[in-house]
Amino acid sequence: MNLTLSQAEIARLSECVEAAQDHATLIAKLTNEFPAMTVDDGYAVQFALRDRRLARSGIRPVGWKVGLTSKAKMLQMGVYEPSIGFLDSAMARPENSTIDTAELCHPRAECEIAFVTKAELSGPDLSVDDVLAAVDFVIPAVEIIDSRYENFKFDLPSVIADNSSSARFVAGGQPRRPDDVDLRSLGVVMEKNGEIVAMGASAAVLGHPAAAIAMLVKILHDLGHVLPAGSFVMSGAITEAIPVKAGDHLIARFQALGGVSMRFV
Ligand code: OOG
Ligand code: MG
């Protein structure tokens, strides 16, 4: 571990990010104050934030997400290395429900293939087949990301500390066994207010979205963690993220997996 922050600084920064998330307020990216901050420092802040949230009453862990796994996202954000973030029950919203934009700073929507695991995954070099053997089903999802940083601009350590911009997520459509769909060539079309705003295919995510799960498990491994059975994991946006605001209706149509829709209020 390459830590430059003290335990007291990690605690203070996790409280600062937590407050920004809770009140939908923007903060300066953490590397402005700590230019030497490392990726490990970012994860230390993120895990402290996770501990704080899970200590609140009624918030349960749900799983993880991997981000910046497609070229479209890397180019959009100017960050060229994937990062992970945790997902908890307070971020989940049901399919066809409304998402309150007053709770968010500058939300953007992403289409992602999600996986639900049936066996523990661990280790630094899992193959796509190793991952698929541990997958119970795949399910289409939309992630609403919301950087707490001004202008949605950050670097890798800062975005990791902000839980990789995680804010809300919606799963829906039709769950399928991983053997029943070709996960390399699954198409997705995102429509906002009846207009097509983005489209792509699952191969955009590291060639195969299960490769993103292998990468997540490696990052967890390097941090001393495993991915437990029963985890819900989002593999990363296939296309660039699309800004959304109150009044918008969004539907992500996934080939073979059905649609996921929501309204923003
Ligand atoms: C970081 C999170 C990216 C994805 O699916 O690529 C992400 C960001 O772009 O704010 O969730
Ligand atoms: Mg995402």
C-alpha cells in the first residue's frame, strides 16, 4: 500500500465526501489540497466512506461497480484507468420509478450490464470463464453517476475517494443466465425523452463485460478483499454518460435483456 494520507486525514476526507453526497453540494477535488494523493489513498477514503454509510441504520451492502472501463467513458472523463466503487441499498431505486434530482448535483446516466454472483470470487488474475462460472444471472442496469467535484472534473485518486461518482442505480428488464446470451455483442440503445442519445455494444467494456468483473476482483484482492457470493456488480458504462435533469424520461433498451426505464423529477 502506498499511502501518503494520515489516518486522521483519511477520516476527515471521508466525512467531507459523505457530507457532499448527502447534501448534494460540490467540493474541490481532493488532490487540490493533497497533490501527492495516490490511488491507494483514494481507496482508503472510499473504504472509510463505505464504513460510515454501512454504520448508518438501514443501509446494507449490495455490491460494487467498475467504472471507466470503456473507451467512450475514458475519453469523456480524461481518465484512462478503471476504478471501482461500492453500491449500497440507499443508492438503489426500483425500475419505472422516479429519481429525485434535488438530491443530486449534476447527474448523468449510463447503460451497464450487471452481474449477480452465486459464488465467491477472489484473486489477481481471473479469466472471463472463471467469472462467468460464478455468475448466477446477468441483468440490465442504468447507473446514475454524480460527481461531487466541481464541473464533473477529477483525476483518478480524487474520483476513487468520491466512490467513483456512484449515486443511484436501477436494475430491471429480464434477468438471463450468462450462457443464454452472447455478452460480447449485446447491443444497447439509450433513449431520453423519446430520442436516441447513445448506443453501443457490450464489447466496448474491455472486450467483454465479465473482464471488468475480473478487474474489479483484482482491485479488491490488492486491497485485501474478496467479492462475496450474492454480489450485484455493474461492469461499467458502454457509452458515454448522458446528462439528465428534472422532467427527463430515460429508457435503456438492451438486446435480449429488455429495457430499464425511469423518470427524473
Ligand atoms: C466515474 C465513474 C464512471 C462508468 O461506468 O464508467 C462509471 C465518472 O465518470 O464519473 O461509473
Ligand atoms: Mg458506471
